[in-house]
Amino acid sequence: MLDRYNFPLLVKNPDNATIAFEDSVDTATRTLFPEGLPANVLAVIQQSTDNLTDPTEKVRNLIRLTISTPYYNLN
Amino acid sequence: MNRRAFLKIALIASGAAIGGYFGPQLLDVANTSVQSLSNDIQFGASSFTTDDWKIPHLLRRAGFGASPAELASFEALGVNGAASQLLNYEQIDNSNLPDQPNITMEFARKPSARETVNLVWWWIDRMVNTQRPLEEKMTLFWHNHFATAIYKVRSPYLMFKQNQLVRSKGMGNFRDLLMGITEDPAMLIWLDGALNRKIAPNENYGREVMEVFTIGVGNYTEDDVKAAARSFTGYQIDRLGNSFFNAKQHDNGVKTFLGQTGNFGPQDIVEILAAHPATAKSIARKLFAYFAYDNPSDDTVNRIANVYSTTGGNIKAVVEAVLDSDEFWSSQAYLSQVKSPVIYLTTALRSLGATVNPKAAVGTLNNMGQLPFDPPSVFG
């Protein structure tokens, strides 16, 4: 399971991705789950990425957390 | 796995991932949040006051998700227009994609790890970057249906050829597709059709073509398996990796198959199976489950199977009937599937427009248990 959730760390060029670190968490996560995540999930992701100052790490971890949610995992 | 069971696993898994990286203080928050989701969330169309969920739902099921720009372009078409564009992809230019993988384009049963990675990545890249997502989604469906594995075929070239076959015929007539698979060199190796001679019939393909590919268990006897095997005798593979029919190795005797008697050859068996009502139901049920949800009612299966029968096995018509059904647009279908590893990866890459190291990504797919071209069994 950890291999699965480590996948986004393999992203080579996060700056080229459609998620930018300037985006709000809601806007950014809608790239992966267009309907939008519930507020309490967004809050967890927000809290988990707020303290990351490196933009690349911020984007990577936002992606990592988003694809870990049941919303992204369900099809 | 249903949604409720999945949510329990997701709670544990996502909690572990978050906790492992950010520390235990956030694990409690994440667990509480996901726990409350499993109790409170209204998974289903009824929870939406608008139709905003419909295009994302359609693009997840009939494709591999979408980037924000792609999503916007489909939303501009409306639901019916978006479905129509996905279905009628023949005129959409896809020439930006590589036609073939970086493998040796000749028949040699010596697969290298590098070539296998190149082959897998070529297909993953198509799923991520194609302008015809339903074409690749159907290719994935038929790859699972006619599951053939490189570990036995041992030829990336033949696996590529089979992939091209199901891509080109995957939305056409099922009879034509089944005939193509019957003669396909990779399949002839995988299910021993190339060893099936009149003096020693090999029953492997004759059994699987009924059990897995068409009518299903309970609709044939052991005598039917023997008759099918005799009817399929004669196929061989030449040094270039092309299949051919050697009439000298074919059993020209009279056979009785599924109640019909004649001097049957491969095409006769394919015709009988493709036209069989049980095939209509099994293909309808499987395509419905692929796009909508598992365990559809008998009424639903019969309605979709009727489309198969009345169109003479037109796969595109069946897919269109599924995508146009009330069931597809129901709360029972919405988010009712768990993403497979391939879908999990390709949807993320397509949505993000991100690039990854192909070798590492293919390795991750292997670790997750779904490596294209290497299904675990004939059941996909």
C-alpha cells in the first residue's frame, strides 16, 4: 500500500502539472476530483501542506494527499 | 469490493500514508475526517443539486479522467454531446501519439526487461495522452477479456500486434473480433492453438473460448469442448510471427457442436458462438459492469443483450446503450468502482498533465499488482 501512495513522489516535473502552488487547495484538488472535496477533507489537506515552504514539496504533497482520499480512489 | 468495504480500507491506508509522512498529530485529524466521511457522505447523484457530476463521471468511466482544460471542453458539449464525442472517435486525429513502442519489430521469443517496460509504457502513454479515450478504455477491456500474458508468449512484438488487433476491432462486430483473436499469434501461443493438430487436438482454446470469451460455464458440455478443439485444428505460426491455416493439420471430419452438426472449421465455431444468446448476455453483462456497476439486474442485462442480438453483435451499439442507460447515470453507478492500479495511475497523470519516470511507474504498477500485458490468468 505504501508503494501505491508513494507514486506521486515519482512525478518529475510538478511545475509542469496543472496544479500550481499558488492555487487554493480547493482549486488544486479539483484537478484530480472535479466535483470538489468536502470541507473537512480540504481542511486536512490545507493543514498538512500549510507549513511546507518549498513549492515543489507543497504541490507533491497536495497531490499525494488528494489521491489518498476515497474520492480519488473511487471511480 | 463495494464502497463501504473500500472506505474502511481507505481509512486505514490513507491514515497510514498521512501519518507516516506528517506525524501522528495529523493522523488523528485525518482518521476522524475520513471516518466522518464514511458515515456522512452521500455518494450518489441524489446528493448533487446540479448536473456537475455527470461529465466527470462520464470521463472517468469512458476514459481516464481529464485535465481541467479537457473537462471544460467536454462540459461545453453537454452530456449528450460529450458522450457522442467519446463514442464517435474515428474522425478524431490521434497522430501525435507514437504508432508503435520502442521494441524490436520482429518475431523473437526473447523478451528483455527493457522491451517489456517500453511496451507497457507505450500503452500507458496512449491512455494518458490519447484524444480518443474510449478507444483505449475499450482496448483495456478487451485486453482483460482476452487476457494473454507475455510471460508465456515471450514476444513483445506479438503482444503489441494483439494490442493493435483489439484496438482496431474493439468497437466493431464481436464476431470479427473473436475471429481475429482466434487467429492471433499471441493467442495461438497463449492457449496452445498453434499446437492443436488433427492427430492430437489440444482443448485449451476450445474450452476457454466458451468458458471465458463467449457463452460461459453451464452452457456447453465436454463433448462441445472436444468438437470445438477439432474444429480449430490447423493453425500454425511462421518464422515471421504470422499465423496461417494449414489445411493438412485440420480435422475435416463431421462434428456436433452446441446441437449443430457439420464439417465445422474455425469460422463456423466463431459464428455459432458469436450468435449465441448466452454470448449476448455475457458480453452485455461484462460491458455493463465495466462502465456502470457490478451485478446488474436480469432486466438490465436482457435489455443490453437485446441490443447485441438485434445489431448482430455490434459492440459500439452495446457500449452506447450502456452509456445512455438510466442505470449509468444513477447513484448506484456513481463512484461505485474502486480504481484499478492502471486507472489510478493514468487518471492522475492525465488530470495533472504530469510526467513520470516510465521505468519507475511501470515498476509501481507491477508492485500494485496490475501490469498490462501480464494478467495473472486467463480470467484477466
